[in-house]
Amino acid sequence: MDKESNGAQASETCKVCEQAIVRVAGVPKALSAVKCVVCSKWICAACRKRAFTCLACKGVLCPSCQAKTPHTCAKSEALAARVPAVPLTAARVTIGDMSVDVASIRILPMSLDEEFAGKDVPEVQDSFFKKALVEWGGEYLFQRHSMRCDGGKALVLFQMKGHILGSAILLSVTDYPAPVNDRYHGAYHFDVASIHMIRPVGIDDFHRVVPEIKAFNQSKQRIPLERAETLGRFLSETAL
């Protein structure tokens, strides 16, 4: 490289296009030579037409580095961290010996159902999970609006009187065209083999496993699919 004594101008030959690289104070930025942010070689105005400019840090990569070296910088990494992850559409949940892919995880409140009026938690577990739900072939009639699930199977946690009592895999939902006995608007269809009872779990213990659920109420709450593995392990450890 040749330099003039006052340092105002310098030139060298571009190794890519073999044209002279000239840097002169005051030359418009578009025509000025810049350094490649990866290899630190100077890039002439001609080569910059084929160079790559990072949208995050505005750094320029020469054509050879663009093809061979992925560019990372603090700003681009920060931007990537702010991009939301693609939400899961299915997750595998393992409870005891059962392992199944589900499209959603829901909490089904039961406290207001007339069938359970006057019964305590142990009575409901004994009469509903061990007997009725099995005898009905997994069918559970609902009296209000149904719980909508996102296609495919769903893991349903049964909630009553501030506790989770058990779980089952929901296969499908049937909405009746007209209420049956002026009460039932449809039916949930559960896999009988998937019925799983646990020791009653209150909100404090459950919140440690699924922090998104801060309280139990009468809404059919949704649990993120990302909690499937942890939740399956928790249900296995609390089994009756």
C-alpha cells in the first residue's frame, strides 16, 4: 500500500475485483472503502455492490465472507432473543406407563356440577373416577358451554373445591343440537384407560409446577404445552 506523506489519501488493490481501493477524506460514504466486519479486509466501492450489510449493526461483509462465514453481532443476537419462539402445536406427556401426544392441556372445573353437590373430594374421586366415568365408557355430560380444545387429543385435569383430583385424555367433544333433559348440552369423551387419580393437589403445590396458573376458578384454564413433561412427572409422583 502506498501512502502520501500527509496521510490524506491511500490506495491498495482489492483482492476480490482487483480494482484499486482509494480512501480519501471527504469522499461520499457510498464510495468510501470499508472493512469487512469478519475478516477486516478493506472492501472497495465496486465490491460493496456484492457485499452484505447486517441489518442489526450495519456492518459490511465482503463477498467471500458472506458466502463462508455466518455473521453474528451483539445487536443481531439481541434481536433474535426478542423474537418469540414458535408456539408448540403438540407435546408428549408421560404419566406412569402412559405416553401420548396431546394438542392442548386444560383444567376442567367440576365444583358447580349438580351431580357432585354435597360430596367431598374423596367421595367424588371414588364415585366419579373409579365408577361412573368407567361405567359410562369415558362419557361425561356437561351442563354449560363445552371446553374447546385445539384439535387432536387433550390432557384434561379435573378440578374441584380448589384442588386437582386427577386427569384423563379427552378424545372428542359432542355438542347436542338441543339440551337433553333440559340440562345437558353435550358430552366429553375420555379414554377410559387414561383415567388417572392423584392425591388432591392445592393451588400452592400446583403453582410450583405450573406457575402460569395462579388460582383455581370456574374457568376452563389453559396450560402451556411447554409444561407437558414437568406436569406428567408431577402427576406420576402424586398418583393414588
